[in-house]
Amino acid sequence: MDAVDVARWQFGVTTVYHFLFVPLTIGLSVLVAILQTMWHRTGNERYLKLTKFYGKLFLINFAMGVVTGIVQEFQFGMNWSDYSRFVGDVFGAPLAIEALVAFFLESTFIGLWIFGWDRLPKRAHLASIWAAAIGTNLSAYFILAANSFMQNPVGYRINPDSGRAELTDFPAVLTNKVALITFPHTLAGSFLVAGSLIVAVGLWHVIRNRDSADTGAYRFATKFGSWVVLVASAAVLFTGDIQGKIMTDVQPMKMAAAEGLYTTESPASFSVLTIGSLDGSREVFALKIPYLLSYLGTGDPNGTVHGINDLQAQYATQYGAGSYTPIIPVTYWSFRFMIAFGMAAGAIALLVLWSQRKGRTPSSKWLLRAGLAMPVLPLLANSFGWIFTEMGRQPWIVFGEMLTRNGVSRSVSLAEVLTSFTAFTLIYATLAVIEVKLLLRYAKAGVPDVSEQPPTDDTDDAERPLAFAY
């Protein structure tokens, strides 16, 4: 074990942990805005209760996401200074816009939304949550544009004197074909997470508090969330299909590693399950779907999918001697776990809708247990998706331009990286406990009492103080 290995583990742990909060924030910001819009248009108190209820959960998650996200940028200077030096001119541009435009947009308007319930005009207050939601989604796009450059470098040149990548075409970075499909795929995954949380909390109250006066609100929440999950599941499949074809085009080794495909095949089958050697080089038993891998990679059921051995030989000739194969067990299983957990969430959403057909009230304990597992399933799917995306790119930190081992800070020792890794892990574990306790506490509390609402007309009361609504 050396400093590179620990630095990779640290960045992986902090990234996966941070991304537990990101999809929920992205999805809930829009869904809460939709609920408030429904209240604004109908005046139905049920939607106001749900807006404040899920808005509180959104704010808890947003705050934790901000705290954990800051650490990500620290690591570029701490453990990956050579990478930052090489790609900073390109990578820094979308991240700077994300901080200066998107993050300030969402943070400013979230503040207005929190404190503006009894102060802002009704329409202005509604606009503030929509502005925050737009800022949250813009933030995701700029970050994904930066990451997509690592997957498919465009809009740059290598300065022969400094050896650094220099930005030459910023619109090309923003319109990178990897970013253009990764963004909607990430949004679909985010709505899958947010919709699942809405279902889980609503279903718990429907079954456990069936005599509550707010049962109607919870029933609506479970139906609303279930439809969000189903639509998001379809969007994930559609965008994921396109993403697979683009991935095969720009990173054929990643697609080969996703299947553990060592020899070039046409047509190529997709294995649901394989038993054999750990690296997939020797197969004992496999449950395969014919033609599927060819379709996923090329759009043609008889298309050619290049194997690991041929690509390794090609890259060795192109980039020099060395191994250009990622860790096959990680890519193989993370790809399948991503698909399986996402599909499981969609299946549970169907069961929840079926249980409430024709006005029925769900009562099954098994359904409740499945519903409570719903938020965890798409979170796992998102996490395994990112593990596959980043691990499948290895050994490159910027594909075709910089190897991961060359991006680490040369002045940082193994002991120093271990110290920061241990500290961050302990801090994150503490934050995880706080996050879970807060979410459970306020989820169990149920929807708030909104019978005494402050004035929401357009009158200006200069003497009325700001009030923290949560």
C-alpha cells in the first residue's frame, strides 16, 4: 500500500458519501417546488402540509450535502495537486461557474424560501423555491461537465512547454457528448431517490397512522411519489441505454470491463450472472441474454463489442507499456448492482400503487418493509453507478492523457494521507448518524399544523420580523 492507494480510497469514500445527499437534494428541490405550486394553484391545505413536511427533510439533506461537498475541493489541493496542476485550466472553469452562479443561486433563494413564509408575497415565495431548484440542477450540470472531461477530454490542448492542459473551447467542454447524456441520466436517478423517500415516509404514516386526520395527505404522497419513481425508472433506462452507447464509443474498455469480455465478439451476450474466476477470465457457468451486450454498446443486436485483450494490446501500442485494464470484479458487479437496485425500487412503486387501487388502504407489513427499503435501493444504485463510472475509467484520471498514479501529490507522505483519511472517515461517520437521526425524527413527526398561517397577501408590513419557518 502506498500514498496513491490511500488517496484513491479517501477520494472514493468522500465522493460516495457526498453523493448520498446529492440526488436527494436535486430531486426533492423540484418535487417540493411542485407541491408548493399545487398549493398555490388550488389552495388545498393538504399540499401546503406536504410542502412544509418534505421541505424540512430537503433542508436537512441540503445542509449535510453542502458540508460534505466542501471536502471534495480540498482534496484536489491536498492529495491530487499534480492532477490539479495539469488540468486546472480546464477543470476549474465549470467548477468556478458552479460556485459563482449555480451555488449562490440555490443558496440565496433557499434562504429566502426558509425565512419568507410570513414575509414574501405568495408568488415571490413560490418563485424562490423554483429558483433554488433551478440552481441545484444547474450546479449538477457544471459538475458533471467537469467530470465528463475526465471521461472524454474535449476543448483543450496540451501546452508543450508547461505540459499542462489548456482550455481552448469552453462551449465544447459544456456540450461534451458525455455530459449531455450523463446530466439527464443523473437527474432521472435523483428523482428515483427523491420519489422513493416520499413513498417510504408517506406509506409509513398511511399504515401506522391510518386513523390520522392527515391520512389523505399521506395517501396522496405515496401515489405522487410512486408515479415519480415509475417515470424516473423509465427515464433511467432510456438515458442509460444512450449512455452505454456513448461510453462504448469513447471508452470501449469500460464496456468490455462491465461484461468481463476478454475476446472481441459479434454478436455479444450480456451475462446476468457469471460463476468462474474472480477476474472473469475463466467461466464455469453463466446466465446470458443473447445479443443484449451488442445492443447496449452499439445499438445493433449483431454489433461488434471489442474485448479486453484486443483493447489492452491497442492501448499498449498507443500509450506505451503497462496495464490499461480496470479491476474487473468491481466493474462487473457494480454495473449489475446499479441496474438491479434501480429496478427493485420501480417494482416496489408498482406494488404500492396496486395496493391503493380503487381507494384501498394498504395494510401489509411486508409492503411496509419493502416501502421503507425504497430510499436505500436507488441510493445504492446511484452509488454503484458512480463506482462503475470512475473505476471503469482506471488507470486513467483523465482518459488518454493522465494516469491516476501521476496525478497524486508527490510531496504528501503515506502517513499524512492516512491521517486525513482516518479523520475524514470518522467525521463523516458522525455526520451520518446525525443525518439519519434528524431525518427519522422529523419524518416520524408527520405533517405540520398549518391551521394558523401568516398572511400571504401582497401587503408590505415593515414591522413584521423575519421568521425561521423550520
